[in-house]
Amino acid sequence: MQYFITSLSVVLPLFILLAIGYCIRVSKIVSYGALKEMNNVTFRLFIPVLLFSNIYHSNLREGVPFKLIGFGIGSLAVMFLFYMLLVPRLERNNAKRGVMVQAICRANFVLFGLPIAVLLDGQGSVGTASLLVGATVPFMNIISVIALESFRGKGMNYKNMIKSIIKNPIIIGAVLGVLLSLSNIKLPVFVETVLTDIAKIATPLALIILGGTVTFTTVVTNRKQILFSVANRLVVIPLIGLTIAVLLGFRNTELIVLMTMFASPTAISSYSMAQQMGGDAELAGQLVVFTTAFSIITLFVWVYLIQVLGYI
């Protein structure tokens, strides 16, 4: 029961924020058009600052666990290549293809990784979790851009893809965070304060906007895409990823951090990115909501299993 309560305490606040956004839309306090404009602001400012702040405040220079980071990035690369080949065989609609690949491969590691690691393993796990976040989040965003850009038009335009990666605000924020953390450059205190305050706004605002803009009129139409994506994001990937991690000898803190990377629901920012890059934003929003909802159950199962089996 304790493990279920732990998962619930992380996920339930997210649903409350989604519900607030939905109530705002229904009560017409803010127009739907204004919510979409705010989503654009969130994508271009708040979420990039959030990623920058999280990575900047993690010390990437001390005690880098190269085996852990190498396994994290390597597993993401294999996962991405596999689904880039599989999804087009199952889905004909280009706007849905990129969204599905992104939803399966891009976990809400920033929001779920640190809190769950701390709840399970105490403050001692913060450093390890932050290091993996700093290494994998930029990579997750790059593969998301590639997935969305690859299915944006009639063919793969490498020039546009590279341009999209370079100009993507989320990637810029993550990369700047890595560079400043590695170089040990310290920003003025007042700048850090402003960035920290903006970062605190990002997640609640992104969830409220998502709750206010996502619709469920096409859930029945998208049921196959939702079922496939949710099952792979929350069951298939954690099962394979954690099995390989255990066989490679990862235990305790490192395994907990990997579990949060493999088993977390789809990243909230994937909705904003899909909307900005011509993907099926409605499906993207639905996948965020449904993976977050079912993660209450699946996170409990994964946490329970690795504890019962004695790996943490």
C-alpha cells in the first residue's frame, strides 16, 4: 500500500491541474484561442527554462556514472530506431506516426524522475538522477524533433530536420543547461532567482493548458493508437529496459533512476511540441493524459516488483 500511495502522491496532483484547465475552458474564463496562444508561450519559454534550470543545478562534473549514462542513451537510441521502423507499418497517418513515436520514446523524466527517486531512495539519489536527466533529456528532445519532422511532409528533409533541432527552444534550454553545468559557470544570483521562479511555473501551467485544450472527441477514433502507445510506453519498454538493466548489474539507486526513466508517462511537453511541429496535437494530448492516468497503476507494479525481487 505504501508504494501505491507513493505513486499516487506523485501522479494525483497532475490530474488536479488537468482538471483545473478543463474547468477553465468549460467555464469560459479564458477562450480556447488564448489557451492555444499560452501553449505556444509555454513551449518557447517556460518549459525550456524548466529544463535549463534542472540541468544547470545538477553537478555534471562530479562522479559521472558513465556506465549508467551510456546505457540510458543507448537504450533510448535503440528504442527510437525500433519504433521509427515499427510505427509506420501500423499507422498510415503521418501526423499520428510522429506523435506515437514521440509519446513512446519520450518519458516525463524531469517531472517524475527526481521526485520518485527521492521518495524511494532519499536525497542520496538526487545527484545520480540529475546526472541521467542532464544526459538523456536533450537526447529525448532531439529524437522527438526527428520523429515529428520525419513524418511532417512527403519525405525526410534533413535540412529542415537539422534546422528544427537547432532552433527548438526545449533543446536549446537543455543544451545550455548542460554546457553551463559542465563548465561550472555560475549565473548572477538575481538571474538564478528569476529562472527558478519561471521554472516553478512551467509544469503547473503546461498541465493547466493541456487540460484546457485537449479534447476527447476523437478518443474512439484514436483508440488503437492510444492502446498501442500506452501499452508500449508503460509496459513493454519498462519490462525490456529493466530486465536488461538487472542483467547488466544495475542495482539500488541506479536501478531506481532507470526505472523512472523507463516507466514514466509521456512527457507533458510532447503535446506542445506536436502542436508546434504539425503533428496530431489532439492525439498527443490524449496520450499524455492516458499514460499519466495508467502510470498510477504501472508505476506501483514496477516499484513493487523491483523491491520484492530484492534489487533495491
